Amino acid sequence: MERSNSNMSTLGGMRPSRRVLTAVAVLAGTVLAGCAENAPQDLFEPAGPNARKIDEGLGGQRFIFIISGIVAAIVIGAVSYIVVKFKDRGQDIPEQTHGNPKLEIALTILPAIILATIAVPTVVKVFELNESDDAACVVNVTGQQWWWEYDYPAQTCGGITIKDPIITSGEMVIPAGVPVQLRITSRDVIHSFWIPALNGKRDAVPGRLHPLRMEADNPGIYVGQCTEFCGLSHARMRQAVVALDAADFQTWVDNQLEPYTSPEAGTLAAEGESQYISQCSRCHQVNGLTDSEGNPVLSNPDENVYSGSAPNLTNLMTRTGFAGFTWDLITEECRNELWNAPSEEFGDMYLAGVWMNTPEGADRPVCFNEVELREWLRNAPGMKPMYANPAQLEKTGGLYRGMPNLGLNEQQIDQLIAYLLVRK
Ligand code: CUA
């Protein structure tokens, strides 16, 4: 809607006929672009039971589109007919009439019947979509400017035991074919969680917990984006649900909970660990990290960032995206390969992540998108605007909104990258 409005306003200077033609072309282009093949957010390609429920049957979106289409065709047809037939050709003004009870009653009853036909099955569906008695796992989902955090309490999930809590961000990993109960909230403003292939939207509201049932039929990656305007980088707040079969999900859980080991002393990665402790650990937690005296290094985001939280970076390299899933940790080529992988091959590829396609023994991962991660470390707010006006730093009492530019030099970035790569 926003897009067509802004286009309309630029058409002001054209002749009316050209204006109509251009508007129709823009509308057709928008509609066709939505139908393009390989559109990962195509809402007509459900990949889970809830999305299918939204799509099909009485009260589903196709049903509503058909009814709306018929109504639109009748209205547009009638208006066009009247416009042409009664065009002002200099004829006399026809005899004026007032009131027509029969017509008025008919035009009240007819829309009421149409609306009831849509409303009754839709409301039934809304109740069905809210049923979550069968949920086998729980994931707490927290939105904030501008990323999503997923926190898995210790539990047995789809037959797999998660013995300690897991915290991750950007992409939520779930077992395929298992209904998962999301508990959605926000730390700052209202966001909205939406994975079009799996479910409808659910707002993330501070101080409230909104449930949403998430289930994917098959292993794969299902992407979405925040759908509630939430500030400057709303368009850079993306998310994905990754579904894995039971064995791969078990591997993912084991990888997340693998105890921390420091990189070998004297390596670039070990230098990276010290850089990490001095530059990053104020905000970003890495579980199990200890300083040179063996004391746990604990992040303090509430004393450094306005929202009070920053992504937990434990095992960052088990993910495929960073910075609110807006940039990829894997190269574009590898991402296309992963996103289009057949479901039986997907799990192995996802678990390999940046190491996908890398020959055994190679020390550098083939699929690693080093270019954009370096760019991010060089100047994060240059890629993802955090504040409209840097003077806002005063308003927040010196607390940052999002990641600041840390002024790292290339050597420090080399060290940090080496460290992040050693950690899974
Ligand atoms: Cu979060 Cu828009």
C-alpha cells in the first residue's frame, strides 16, 4: 500500500490517461513481483500446518481473495459502465428521485451476508490457530531494536533433551514436524514476528507474553522479517526459522552446549580472545569464557546499551546470519545453495555452516562471508543505522543504541575473526 501511494504522488504531472496506465503498470508489476519463483517469503507456499490453515479452506486467504475478487469485479464493472453510459455529453439533467427502500434494504442485506460468509469461518480459524495444547517444546522469543533473541529453557523437546538453557539470535532452530510453542515479547517497542511459510504474524509487545505455535513439515530454512514499524532499522530486522530432523537437531543442541575451550596459546585466535574480552565482552556474552586469571567474563549490556541487552555470541559460527539476520555469515553463493537444498540434504549443510563445501584439512572455511563481517566490525552503525542523530547519546545517558563504531584497526579485526572462527 505504502509503495503504490508514493508512486501515485509522483504521477501528478502526467496526463490523466497516462497516469491511469502507469498506475495499472505499477500495480501489475507489484503483483507479479510477488508471484516470482523462488520467493522465500511467498505466503501462498505454506510449509507447516498453521500456514496451511491460513491459506486453504473456508475462511482461508484464498477463499477470501476469491470472494473479494468477485465483489471487486462487480463493483469495478458497474462503476465503469455507469461512467461511460452517463458521461456528460451535454444532455439534459435527468429527473431527480429520492429514496428507494427496496434497493436500500437489498444493499444492506447483501453486504451483511457476504461479510458473515467471510467472518464466521475466519473467526473459527483464529481460534483453531491459537490452540497449542499439543506443543512439545517452548522457545522464548524476545524482540528488540533490531534483532530477535531465542532462549530455550532446559526441557525435553521432540524427544531430545536440552539439559541446559540455550540462547541464540537471528535464526531459531526447531525440530521439524514438532509443534513448538513460542512465547513472544519485546524489550523496547512493539515488533512483530512473522515467518510467512509457517505462520501468521504475532506482535511482540513489552510487558506481554504472546503465544504462537510454530511447526515446519520438513527440514529447511524459512525466512521472515519484523512486520511492525519499530524505528530506524526496522527494515534490517530479519529472522529465520531453521527446521532440522531429530538427529540433526540433537547435533545442533550438542554444538550449542559444548563446553568452552580457549584457543591454543600464541595463535592469532588467542590474541582474538583477549581482543574479544577487552572490546566486545562488555555487551556480548560468550558462555564459559574466562579471563587470564580464570575468572568468568560476564557481559554487562545493561550498563552499556540502552535496551539492556546484546546478542549472546556463544558459538556464533553455528549461525548463518548476523546483525539481526540481515547479513549472512555465509557467502551469497553458499546461501543460495543452502536455501534451495532438498530437505534431506539441508541438515548436513546447515550444520556445516561456514564450513560447507570446505575440503577436509583446509584451515579457512570456503563459505565464510568474511567481507561483510569485517565491514561490520569496522563500523557497525555505518551498515545498520542505530540512531538518527548521534546527539541522542546524551539523551540515553551515554548508553549506546545498538552496536557502536569501536574504531578497531585491521589487525584487531584479523584477531577477532580468527577467534570467532575457532569457536564453532
Ligand atoms: Cu522490529 Cu520492526
